[in-house]
Amino acid sequence: MLAMLKRRRLSAITLPAILVVTALALAGCATRTPTITDLSGDGDTSPTQAQSEEATEETPSPDSEVRTPVVEGTVPAPEFPTGLDWINVDAPLTMEALRGKVVLLDFWTYGCINCIHMIPVLAQLEDKYPDELVIIGVHSAKFANEGQTENIRQIVQRYGIRHPVINDDQFAVWQLYRANAWPSYALIDPRGHFYAMDTGEIPFELLDRVVGEMVAFFDSTGELDRSPLELDPEGSGDPATPLRFPGKVLADEAGGRLFIADSNHHRIVIADLTTYEVLDVVGAGRAGLEDGDFETARFNTPQGMALDGDTLYVADTNNHAIRAVDLSTQTVTTIAGTGMRGDLFTSGGTPIPDAPTTVDLRSPWDVELGEDGLLYIAMAGTHQIWALDLEADQLEVVVGDGREALLNYTLLLSELAQPSGLYYADGLLYFADSESSSIRVADFTTGVVRTLAGPLENTLFDFGDVDGPVGVSRIQHPLDVVGTPEGLLYIVDTYNNKVKRVNPATSQTTSVFGLGETGGFRDGDSGTAQFDEPGGLDYADGRLYVADTNNHAIRVIDLAAGEVSTVAFPNPEALRIEEDVLVVGGNQTADPDVVLPEQTVAASAGQIVLALTLPEGFTINSLIDSFVTFSSDGDHILFNEDDLTSVVDETTIRVPVELTAGEDTLYADLTLYYCRYGEEGICLIDTEVFEVPLDIQPGAAGDEVVIEHAVELPEL
């Protein structure tokens, strides 16, 4: 189960010699404080342009003296305003009660792709500093729909966010910290003093360095508090549903099949288009990047799909990859992407010379087949549309210069804003441009981009719920578009909880189903039916099939009858995900990939020895922590709490353990990052779960539990 992760510019990922110093006005008091990093990526600029004072840089020469970094602030961080809704905790937190913790405030809005990119980075920080660091999401909504607490609760579940989140829809906390972009980050030290602020997609390595230095310093002063924070995770007691936040849907009229991206179950469901009987399930139902048969292959939050004969193409969004599902052989392969999130944008005009499986993609959200074997890709993370020539096996940027905006011009000089849904017909590629709240079309016959619904001006903040011609009409973060034989377009106006019709000939937008405002769940006619943030739709034989994301359902709109119904699977047991975790010693461990022979060891103070053999020319990646997590079935294997998760920085590591007489089973969950450097540089990830049965006897020879693992290269 190796997932290929090539990093194209390893040499660019370096830590600055010292942190940049900037002047920041905080809560009315100007003070000079360091930023987290000067290497952060792109972010969405907010409508309120509160600016910090002009920055100054201090860059040492290579021969300058190495100084101990300053990791303590001087200005007390402002207290959280009262009256805010908190999520994932049962009561509001206060800065005073968080003394002793490193606190990182994440200013975000949930439709922003840059914010989405940072979620796994923040989760990695939480895993490394579970009791030292408290991350608090400050959700300062861009769109009106995003400001509703119930919608934020849904998104917290959808993205698996484990830390506390505040609904800051009135920008109260935002203004206290003078934030001016999504995402932004404020760091507070364990004394409750503001330390640093920065914006954009900040690499884990840089956040890890600053947080690690702060943890070490305040641990040395005795001020660090490692007592666990009491959390109340959103949705932890909710019942399981057959589908989990389905993102997209594809109706195969000719083949009589309905394909569903069951996004948060990390799989594709295939159902009969008429009876809705579940015919097959593609994917193991666990997040990962693994090729193989339908039962073992893994996806990570798949979204859009396109069908070409017996091949289903899938935008595997959080794997930053394009997958091909062979429906005849029931196998899944990766045809583009490495699993590593790519650069901010790539220039167009010429094909990318690298093989598609060696190119880092960036949150592909949809795919659509065009002419001459081209598979168009809505590259939401670069604000572009790419094309994969399936015959030539070559990628190329075909629409968008990578800047995030609503600007119509020639194909490659136009500016897009998070394209998320595609529909192709007769040389025209229609796309839902979510962050500009518009429906646009790339005309490959004339070589220009036009807007069909939404605002005409270059703005990312002109949205609403207004029918009418283009320029007058307003929509809110649409995620998909599809056409009908009559030449009409239908769109999911996602944040308005509606399905709307757009006439390309007149550029007139009309609401047809959904009541707007707060989302709901109700079948019926156009005056009663309700949706909740629908994310995808497709057309077949007079019907629209809608992925009603927050309702965990697929809805069917009979256009002739004007009625909305909900898909009911006659065999829902086919969608049941078997218990795929083992709860051991209070921890959750994935099903084992490798079961080792039973080992007999002495009842004594012993060691676990993890011995790795890497492929020739490879070393452990020093830019990111590899780690192994241990757990057991019973109580005969006892760890020090600090040793439950250990960093793997050498090919052989030893972890102390107390063994008591009896039979028990050891589990070791390994995540290993390893690289080959040089002209043919490549970085890979190996994830394995080992199961080791133990017979622990007094007086037995040997006190070492040995796990030997030879890492095998994937097929490159």
C-alpha cells in the first residue's frame, strides 16, 4: 500500500535562517512582532482591507552568528468576545484558561480552497503536539451561507476538524487581530501573549519549527501545561448513513447506471439508474492513495467523474490525483498526479513535458470528456482548467493564468476563481466558477471566456440570490453545471440551496427548485422541495440527479412532472462499511496490512525494535516527521505515554516497553516518508499496519519484539 508522492522542488523547501520581523498594530497597540514565515503561499484577500504597518526584513549573511530564536510575545492577546457560537467544545474557551498552551488561531472560511489545503497541515500539527498546542478555528465567513452555525457544524464534520471552532460571522475576532486574508494565522504563547501573525498556505515544516521552539522554551521554564483539552467533537454520536457528504453524481443513460462520489466514505458507488439497486462499490471506504481492485483501492474525498465506455475517470480531490476505474476488470489506477499538492499555478501554452503521474496536481474538483481524447480537469487549487490528452498521455493548462479573479479574456489570459464543475458540448466548456459566484464558458472556437450567470465585473464578493440576465443575476458559490438536449443549462447554486436554470442563448438565470436561505430536506414540487448545499448534478432522460451533499442523499428531479424525490437504495446493506478499525487500549488502529508470526518474549522490561530496509539510494525524508504509533489488544504490553507515538528518524529505532506474563497482540501503525535525491529525485510515502502476536512468559529467552520491514518501491 505505497502511495507515490513526488516533490518536484525539494531544494525549495528550506527554513529561513531567522524569522522575518514586521510591525503589526494589534488591538490598538503597535508593537514589533515576528511573522510565522515569509514563505507562505497564496490566500484569498478579504473585503475588509485592514493593513499592518510596513514590514521590515532582517536577513543574516551565511556567516552571521546563529542566535537563539525569540519565542515569547510581549503584548497580551485579546480575550475572545462573548456571545459567539463554539463548535467541538461544550463551553466557550477563554485566553485566560488557555494559559500554559501554545495557541494557534486559524482564520478561515470554508469555501476557500487555500483554507481547505491547510486543514491536513493543521491536523499534522495537532498529531505532533496533542497536549501542548491548541488550534482554534476562527470561521469568519465570506459568503452569507457560510456564516450560519449549523452549516459550519456540517463542514467541521465533512472535513474532520477536531479542534474548537468559533463562528466569527460578524468579524469580531478578525478585527481584533487585524486579519486581512483567508487563511490567516495568529500565534499566542503560553503566557497568553500575542507572538506572530501570517497569511496564506504555510508549510508544515515552518509551523512545526516555530511551534516546536515555543514548546521547548516554555517547557524549560516550567510554564507549559500538558493537561488534555476537553473536546466534544461535532457529530460523534450521529448515526451512520449509507452515503456521507456525496459530492458529485454521474448518470449513465446508455448503460443504465448511476455513479455516486460518496466523498466522505472515500469511494464510488455504482447503482442501477432505474431501481437504484447498489450494483458495486469502488474503494475500501478508507482514505488513502492506493491502486488495485475494487475492494482494496483507496481514494481521498473523490468528487467529479467522467465516463468513456468502460472507463470511469475520477477527480480524487484530496489525493490531488486523477484515477481511472476500469469497470470491466474492476481495477483502479492512477493516471495523473503524485499524491502531493502542487504549486500555486502552472503556466499554459505548451504541454507539460513531465509524465502526468510525476506532476503534482492541486485539488482537482471535476473532470469532463471533450473532443479528441481530451479529459478536462477543473483544477480548483490553481484557479485553472487543465486538459489530459489521454492518447498522448500529456497534461496542459488550457484556461486561466492562475490568478484568482473574475476576468474574461483569451483562454490563457482569463482569470478564474476555483472552478469546481464542468460540462462540455460542441466546443464549449461550461464551468461553475465557485469563488466568483458565476457560471462561465470557455469557447474553444473563438478562444475567449465569457460569463453567463452572475456578475460581469472583476469581483469575488458580488454574490446573492437574484434571477435575471447576466450582470443582474446573482448566485452563491455554485459547484456544478450540466446541459440538456434542449440546449439549457442547470446549475447547483450551492450556497443558496437551489437548482437554477441558465439559458445560454439569453444568459438568463431562473430559480427552479429549492427555497433558498437555510437549507432543508423535503421532497415535493418547486414550491416545497428543499436542498442543503447540493454539490453536483447530472442529466439523463428528462431527469436531473443531484448530489445533495449536506443531506447525505441523492435527489431526483423529474423536469416534466416538476417533482423532486429522493433515491432509496433497495439493498442499503451493500453500502454498509464493515468495522474497519480495531479499538485497542483506547486507541483506534486500522486493519493490519502485515501479520507477523507469533513471538515468544520474556516477561520483563523489554524493547520494541523497528528495523527498516529502504530501497537502494533512498533515505528517510528529513523535512517531515515519519512516525509509528503502538497499541495492543490487552494489558500485557505497557508503554510510557510519551512512547505511544515515536518519530522514525533512523532505519532502526528502539522503544522501551513493559511486558507482563500472558498472551497479547501488538499493533504498529507506520507512516514513513522517504526520498531519493539528485537529478532523479522523488519522494514517496509508505503506510503499513503490523500485527504481532506475543506469548509473554517468565524466564523466556529474549526481551525484544522485532518488527522487520523491507520497503518496496511502487511501480513508477
